Amino acid sequence: MNDQNITPQTDAKEQIPTSPLRCLTGAVISGGMAFAVYSLMIAIATNFATKPIHSINPLVVKISSAVRTLVVGVVALGSGIFGIVAIGLLALGVQLLVQQLTKPKSSEN
């Protein structure tokens, strides 16, 4: 029973350089996902609004209201996170583009 914690050797992968095009592509994908999740949130909220809770028991009404609020809140949180990521990637792409345009050209002789 000689168990050794041996971590396997992993090849060092070459890092892909960040470019404005990659940032723009990521921002478009994240923005699309944010819009999709936002549309899903609106559909869920509309569905909950059109189907009221049919119960006389106040505990059932409170629990179901809390669950509905949690569901819409979690979906809204996901939409917000994707939106913030899209804005951040777009800003990073603009920053990289400005850095590339203002970087002095190095002439090699």
C-alpha cells in the first residue's frame, strides 16, 4: 500500500498571444450569450406573471414566490455576468488595438 502522489508531467503549452481580433470574437460570443440568457429571463418572468399561484395556504404562496424570485434572479445574474464579460473583452480589444497603433515601429537593419 505504497500510494505516492505523483503528478504526471505535462508539456508546457505555448501561450497564444492576445489580439484585438480574438478579444472582439470573444466579446461577440459573450454578448450573444448575454442576449440569449436575457431573452430567456424575460420569457421566464412573463410565464411566471401569467400563471398566478392558486393556493389559500400563505406558506405555499411565500415559498413559491421565493422560488420564482430565485429562478429569475439567477438567470438575471447569468445575463449580467455575460454582459460584463463582453464589455471587458471589448475594452481589452480596444486597449490592445491602441497599443499596437501607438507602438513605435522597430526597424531592423
